[in-house]
Amino acid sequence: MRRAAIVAPVRTPVGAFGGTLRPVPVEDLAATVIKAVVERSGIDPGRIEDVAMAQSYANSETPCVGRWAALHAGLPVEVPGFQIDRRCGGGLQAVVTAAMMVQTGAADVVVAGGVESMSNVEHYSTKVRWGSRSGGVHLYDRLDRGRERSQPEGRFGRISGMIETAENVAREYGITREQADAYAAGSHRRAAAAWEAGAFDDEIVPVQVPVRHGDPVSFERDEGIRPDTDTEKLSRLRTLMPGGTVTAGNSSQQNDAAAACLLVAEDKLDELGLEPLGFLVGWAAAGCEPATMGLGPVPAVARLLAATGVKFDDIDLVELNEAFACQVLGVLKAWGFDDPADLGDRLNVNGSGISLGHPIAATGVRMLTTMLHELRRRGGGYGLETMCVGGGQGMAALFEGVS
């Protein structure tokens, strides 16, 4: 079976909820990164055989975002596209789905990516089409509603949302508020240091943001990083549930962003004049209890390592999405690491969801992009990417970076 190479992984800066990228619709974010992948790789757009694009909060404004974005980016009309949703794992699923197409010979070149504009997720009603006999019509916030309905209530009972699942993990593993705040502050420090060191320079694609009565503004830097955050400031925030651990400061953000890359058959790289940044080694997905969905990386990584024969000692970088600080710490304890420092300089070295943000379906490709660029600076090696998924899932993938 052919190896699938990752070529030209790029991402937009991550916009804050309701922030600079709010006027930019998902189709523009997605088209921006697709264009950048084509330009940076130098691929003939006619050689692209499909576009796999993840979006978790889809609607009919941009139906089948993979196809829509491909057309919007100017790819030939012959290039098809499709849409994927595995919630927080959607972007990574787009990458591995594209990789499987390449590995099995169904295609030689596929664009894979993820996009989310959480600032533009709409409110909706299920009662309007046929009318309401009396009273008003209720509008649901799709963001909140999607979290409340992540699992069948008849089987698992009511789970109010992701915050409740994080608190369940904190209780199960004895994670304190102080530990969660300390981890969150460290995430912001690492992300700020990475920007100052130029670690993101090669992966960022600026976004042109329309401005009323003026020229577009170029958005070029992640918007949610707070360099001056420390545990003292975080300790002043109220917990989101009474007596809990989770606060707005030690949770991932809601964000807008897009990221994309090429998946290319290894035996076509020379013919196409393409230089890979890494290769997919293996991947796995696994289910877990919805009430502790944050532990999803535990069974997913166990399945992945068993399949590949790789051990934690063999892994040079670990990208574990920071849905919540207490969730990260719970996963680490389940892996046998009582302290993040036990992984040394390998875990989320440039920040993650708490500092860089969590634009749901874009996150998996954002993490891959950051990880492969970091592996190149370090001379290659293995990178593990994993995340929890709402509804009780985990996803993990192992990549081999090249220098």
C-alpha cells in the first residue's frame, strides 16, 4: 500500500469569537487556505482529484463546503469535493480520509482541510416550516444545542454540555482548580513565546477581512493568546458550574479559522515536483462514555499504538487538543503521566486550544500543520496528534515528520 505524504500544510490565524474574522464567511476562509496550498506547493490544480473539507457547524449557506470551497478557490470544475463531520476530530478525519484515498489508489492527490466560523453559527427553529398553532417560536443557538444533543438522552440521560463532561473528568482524576489554571497559564506562555520566536511564520496564511467604507485589512496573527495571563489572574475567574473546576480561562475558546494541506501518493512526489513535510503512519478512532468524552484520546491512542507498535518513548511531539485544562490533565494521568512535565519538551510546545483556540473542524488540520512545521525544525521524528470528541469519542493519528 502506498504511503500518503502531507504537502504544504497551512492555516489561517485563529480569530476570536465575534472578533476580527467575524465578517469572513466559511467559504472565504476555506478558499483562502486552498489557494495557499496550491500556490505554495506549485501543484497543477488539474491534478487535484478531490477536496475533503470538515465543518462541524454546517448549514445551507455553504452546502457541501468541500465542493463549494473548491469552486470558490478557482479549482477546475472537474474537481469534486465533499464534507466531513466528526465534530472536534473532523479536520483530522478529513486528512486520514484523504490519505486512505491515496493509499488505496483511488486518487493520487487530494486536498484535505477543515473550516469553522463559530462567530457566524446561526440560531434556528424546528417549528417554523409548518407553523405554530399558538404562542411564540423558540430559536435554538446551534452552538449550544449541538453540545446538549451530543448523545441520545434516552440512553445516557441528560448531559448539559461539554463543561459538565469536563467536570466529570476532573472529579474522576482528582484535578484541582489550581492545577487547571496552572496548565492554562502555561499554554498561553508557550503560544506567546512561539509567536515571538517566529515558529508560526511558515504556516500562517493571512486573511483579507472586509472593512466597511475602507480597504480590506490583513489579519495575520492568532487573536486569543494572552501573553500576560498567569495563575493569579485566572484564579479570579468564576467557575462555570458551582463548586467546579472549569472557567472561561482554563477552557478552549470558540473561534474562526481554516487549515488545509495536500495528501499525495509517495510515488507521485517526484513526478509532481512536490516536497513532503511528513507522512501518515497510522490512525485510530474509539468511543468512550459521553459523560466523560474528554477521555476519548485514551482508548484512541491505545488502539493506535497497538496497531503501529510505537511507544510513547518513540514519540518526539505530542499534540493533545486542549478542550479543557482538566481534561488534558485527566488524559495525561490515564496515560501514566502525573505531571505535564513528565513528557518533557514534547507536549503542545507551541500552545493549543486554550491559547491558540479551538475552531472545531479546523482544529485537527491546524494541529497537524503546527506539529509538522515544528518537527521539521527539530529534524523530523514521530508526532502524535489526538483529541477528544463531543458525544464520547477520541481520535488519534501518528505522523512521521521530515527535516
